[in-house]
Amino acid sequence: MGPVPAHPVPALPPLSAIEAGAAVVRLPLTVRFRGVTEREALLVRGPAGWGEFAPFPEYDDGEASRWLASALEAAWEGFPTPVRTSVPVNATVPAVAPDRVRDVLAAFGPVSAVKVKVAEAGQSLADDIGRVAAVREVLPEAALRVDANAGWSVPEAVEALGQLEPYGLEYAEQPVPGINGLAEVRALLAARGTPVRIAADEAVRKAEDPLRVARARAADLIVVKAAPLGGVRRALGIVRKAGLPAVVSSALDTSVGLAAGVALAAALPSLPYACGLGTGALLAHDVVAEPLVPVRGALSAERLAQRAMADPELVQRWAAPEERREWWLERLRRCHAVLAAAETGQRDACH
Ligand SMILES: O=C(O)CCC(=O)c1ccccc1C(=O)O
Ligand SMILES: [Mg+2]
């Protein structure tokens, strides 16, 4: 994993202690997002509170083990000291038809920033333009970002961003795959005079070395998610070393996972952009009594550990089917073994 430790917890808790407090939930979404209508998560309970282990299904055990490190940090160590009490957030508009935009936005309440998903498989640039135009019509003053999730080629990205720029874009998130791709798009946009900043997301989150984007000057800012980066403390270290502005974003977490994102955003020395942590509004149900959903465009960063305490009744009500529970517990065991091996390796390196 390189110079940034893979597990931030002082000592890895034994698997039996983690399994003892583990619950697997499946929550319905209000709208299709990333091709899914339900989100599954394994929740863990430790001495410091609750943590969320919910790596996307396509993540391998190496990537997923960082997610476990993040869950264990939340549940066994707790979050670092915040420097702010409130975190501004954006609304997130999935790849819906323009006539659904108003309703999707309404669920977030008033916001100063909106992220619009673009380049969805099976859709066209005309669909993206229609969706962005609809958002602009509802919120003429909002800061607008688009997120292509690496769905364009370099020429497609330059063409699309040229056509979307007149709607006023704050930045474009991961328009194309890879670090070199981002650098290319950034240079081509500059050459043709299209003033759109480039944000790196997958190129940070899925990279072997999360700092390569910054060293390659491939982006103007980075998107950081606490869980895939191995927890709040490790993500803070990555942002510090990257030396680029950072936007904290969710991974479509339950309120338990969102709390880690809020803790990260609240601990960053500088937070120049609204964060993508409003996604609690896309969940039809949640596991805590008072879900972490935006109020007047922001999430409070106070009493996070308490607010991220799952309610046993809700955990029971949204329990995943038995075979899914088994699948997640197996994944937990494999990822625990990955972290245990990393810990042994680090200990040996010190002697
Ligand atoms: O940033 C936001 O507004 C919401 C979070 C989000 O878009 C997201 C959620 C789950 C997985 C990937 C992503 C992403 O930013 O690409
Ligand atoms: Mg993204």
C-alpha cells in the first residue's frame, strides 16, 4: 500500500469481537443510482460506536479491506477532533430524465450546490444536456458539478464539457478513466479555452497510490471518500500530502457511514467546496433514528458518534436475507485476514 498505513486502528480487533456486533442490512433507495435500487451494508459495533463496511460488489478484497479499516476506526477508535461544526453539502442528481429533476432536488431541501450524474451507459449527450438544463432551471444560482464516473472517452469528454460549460460548471468529476486521461482532458480544455476544472475521484479512490494524481498534476481538485481510502485519519493524510483542494463525498452510505464522511470533512483544515454527503436523502429508509440528511444545505458535525448509533429495531427491520448476510460475513473474514497480514508485515518491518 505504500507509505500510508493501510489500517489506522492502533491494533486490529479480533475477528470474533467484530463478528459479535455485526449486522447486515439492505436499504431501499428512492431512485435508481449506479444501476442499483437497494444498498447493502455490514454494520459493526465497537467500544467507540458503529462503523460501516459496505465496499461495492466489484471491489476485490484488497480494496475492500481499506473499507474495513475505516469501519474499525469508527467503531473502535472514534473520529479525530473537528475544526468546524457544520459541513455544506450538494444535492446529488442520478441519471434521471429531466422531468424527474425537480422531485429529486426537492428531497434534499435548499442547497447551494448540485452534482449531476452524466455519461450513464445507454444514454446520450443530449440526455446529459437535458438533465443539466433542468437543474439549472430549478436552481439558477447553484454551483453545478457533473460526474461522469469515467464514462467518456477523451474526445467525448472535450465535446461534452464544451457543450455543458455554458450552463456554468464548477467542475467536472472523473470525465474519463485513469490519471493520464484526466491530464489529457485538462490540457485539451485549456487549449480550446473551455474553463472547466477537473476533479479526480476513481483515479484517487481506486489507485494503488492515491497521491499519483496530484504528482501528475492531472486534476484541479480531488474527491475523497473516507471508507475506500481506509478511514478518516488516512484520508486526512492523503489530502495533506496531495496539496490539492478536496471534496469529501459519500459512497451512498447509510447514516453510519455518512458520519465518517462528515467527520473527515469537519477535520480538514480547508473545505472550499460543498461536499457530496447529502446522499442520505436518496435512501428511502435508514438505520439510525434521525438520519444524516441535509438541513438548509448542510450537515451538522456535532455529536457524530451518538448520531451514528444504529437503532436495533431499524437494523432488524431492514435485515438483509440470510444468504446475503453469509456473503457479507465471508467478505468480512477475508478482509480481516488482509488487514491482519498487513499488520504482521508492518510489525516485522519495525524489528
Ligand atoms: O458526491 C455525491 O454527490 C454523491 C456520491 C456519489 O456520487 C457516489 C456514490 C457512490 C459511488 C460513487 C459516487 C461517485 O462520486 O462517483
Ligand atoms: Mg464520482
